[in-house]
Amino acid sequence: MEKYDLCVIGGGPAGYAGAMRAIDFGKRVLLIEKNKVGGAGVYNGALGSKTLWELSQKVRAANETIVSVGRNRFELSWEEVKKTKDEAIFDRKFQYSCHMQLLQNETMSRVFSYERGFGTMLNEHEVQISKDNGNVKTIWAENILITVGSRPRELPNMEVDGQYIMTSDHIHHLDDFPESLVIVGAGVIGCEYATIFSNFGKTKVYLIDRADRILPFEDDDISSMVSSNFEKRGVTIHHNAQLKRLEKVGNRVEYDIENLDGSIETIEVERALLAVGRVPNIENLGMENAGVVMSKRGRHIGDDDTVTNVPNIYAAGDASGRIALVNMGEIEARHAVEKMFLPTPPPRLSYDNVSTIMFLQPEVAAVGLNEMQCRKDNIPIKVVKIDYSCIARAIAMRQTQGFFKIIVTNDEDMKILGMRAIGEHASSAIQAVALLIKMDRGIEELAELVHPHPSIIEGIQECVRMLMNTSVFKSSVFKDKLQCYSCVDDVCTPLQRL
């Protein structure tokens, strides 16, 4: 029986990162993947959807310019769009393939091995690998890392056929732009696809939102701006709507929604997309054979800082049920491997200040707490906002829709609790703030740092200067563009500034 220091079950972003980190320690590692190395991070997921978003943003921006001067709209065929997306996926797939082939050469094969098949734990150390050709083999590993990823969640009584009623696994494989599309779910995934298809301008988009506003986990000002842009682009948002029925009827899709007043509305579309979250791929892993237990809610593998209740078995990524992001899955897997092999375990992972991007229109970036969370938890805060129209780079780009919002403690230290950015280049603006949050530092460093000019991040500097009452533009003059206020006991009061 072959023996390894580490067996990684699942070759998505988390599993791959964990295997590579084990190589750093000179450990003998086996990576098992049943399908394609790279997982949803490459296929039918982050890379594909973001390629579509980038392309759709270029189409939208071009049309906003040329249509305004009386020219015909610029259009791309779905064939051209799909070709660009497929090329991006191929490039990333090729990188993985070349990397793995070189790792398995004579020099590196002593530390890294790869098996394509389905891994099942027989006990806390033995894993059975079942291959497509029917062959089965069993290996022994000192440690096991479970990184099996997730799949789109489906809804009861709504049959997903992959052609008319789809999940994100299917929508990239369309033959053409749908004439109309209903998206079930107004969270990040649903809103991203609504952005993509409305940007291209060839699809009538309907978005079903159970709450009174989309992105209900974010502040009202973020949600309102995204929602307003959807409506400008012809997206119909069903607010406070309960989906009662969704089914294929002939070569179309019908759905019934119940509105807040109890009325029932029936709408017919060409295609439907379910964007209602994801579920971990934990079936048939043999967890019961190894004694691994589920989380308290029973939806994910239970773990404490990546370690399950079985000391040599770890879980990372979507399987552990925390933040379902590629970067966090990679960090969790690397952290788990470091806990296995470092003589002194690393500090516990923190999930308090994770930087995120939402690929919407405009782009949204976030780190730390938002204003809504602080007010809900009665955390005394100061809040400062600057509109993009006051930032030179945004003016130069002719992209002045958006704002920066920074939340700090309501005391003399003014330590940063969180930031929200919405607008062009938003994702490039939050890293300095994320670092200061991690370091538990105040705002002075940002105020004195020499930022490049003209750049979007100069708006951050002006924000913190407003808090310090040293800003170039005075909020008392541009009250509609510059805001500075405190919130205590859910009561907000403008701060007196020059």
C-alpha cells in the first residue's frame, strides 16, 4: 500500500493550494480529483463569470459613449462572447496542466502524486480511490485534507434540466443570448449574472428578490445604487416576491410569484437561472468510516480552525462552510497544512476582515464591518463618505458614479472598522484599508501617505482627512458630495466640520 504524509481529496483552488504548500515542507503528498483540477474556480464559476463580466462591462461602456453621439450600438454575438470566455478558461487550465506535469517529473515525483478518481475514506488513515474505468486502489496517509468544494443549490419541485432551467453550471454553455431570463435569487451570484446579461443589452432580465431590496446584507446606499442601475438597463426586480412555481412549459419557462399584497403574477420567459447559493460535495466521502462529524447545523463538515474532530483530518474551502471564496479556500488549505507540519502552529485564522469584490454595475468592494452591522450591534462609529464626482481620476475616466465609505471607531483613535467602495476601480481601493484593519491602526497613516495622482485611491485620503478636519474639499460646502457623521445608539448626527 502506498503511503503519504498528506492526502488531499478535491483538486479545486483550496485542494491545489494545500498540496502545493505541503510540497514546500518536502512532504509526500497525493492529490485526488474526480473531475477537473481547478474546480469551480476555473470551470463554471469564478473565472468564467468574471470573464463574461469584464467583456460585458466593455460593451456597456462602449455603448454609453457611442449611442450618446447618435451612433449605432456595438454588439457581440454569443459565439464571440463564449470564445473569449473559453480562451480565458483554457489559459488557466493550461497553466495547471503544465504545472502538474512538471511537478510529476523524476525530480518532483517523490513528493507529489496525482490520481484522477473519487476518494472515499475507509478509516482515519486509509483512502480508497475509485476510477472511471472501474479500477480501485487504497492508499494510507498520515493526514487527510478534505477540499471537495460545492455545487449550485437547487430548489424542491423545480426540475433543473440544464437547458431551460439552469444553474451557474449550465448558463455558460448557452447556444445564444436568451431573449428573456429570470434569475431566482438577488444575492451576489444572482446580481452578478443580472449585471452581465443586462450589460450586453440583448436579454430582458427579471430578478426575483424575497426581501424588500437586493443585496440585503449590504448598506442601503450600496443596494440602492446597484438597483437603480439595473432598472435603468431594463431589469425588472420583483421585490418582496415569493416564488410559487417555476417550470418548463413547451420551449419556454413559466413562473408564478406572490407579491406582498397577496396577488399572484404569472410571467413567461425563455430561460431561468437558479442562483440560490451552493451546497458542499460531501456525499459518499466515507466520513462516518473515519468518525468525522458534521457542523452543528449539519450542512458542512465540522471543524475548529480547519481541524475536524479527528485530529489528523482537516477541512478547507466550501466544504467547511465559512466564506465561500476562492481566496479564503486557498488560505484555509494552506493554514491547515501549516498546522500539520510546522513545529509551532500558526495563529488562528481570522474571518473578521476579509476583502471581497462584487462584480456588479458599478463594481463593489468591501472589507470589515459595514454601517448597517455597526448600527445593529450598537457600535458607536464615525462614518465618512466621498462621492466619485470629487475624485480627479473618476472625472478623467468620465465614471463619476460611486463613492467611498469608511467606518471608524467613535473616539480619538478612530481605528478603522470597515470600508465600502462602489464605482470604477473599487476593488483596487480597499487593500490599504484592509491592512490597517489587520494591524489595528488608526487613520493617520492614510492621511499622510503620498498617493499617486491622479488615482481613485486619492479619495480614501480625502475621506480620512475629512475625519481629521483637514480635507481639501470641505464637507460643509459640498454637503451632497461629502458626508461626515457619527452614529450612537442607532442615531446619526452630522459632525461639525469646516
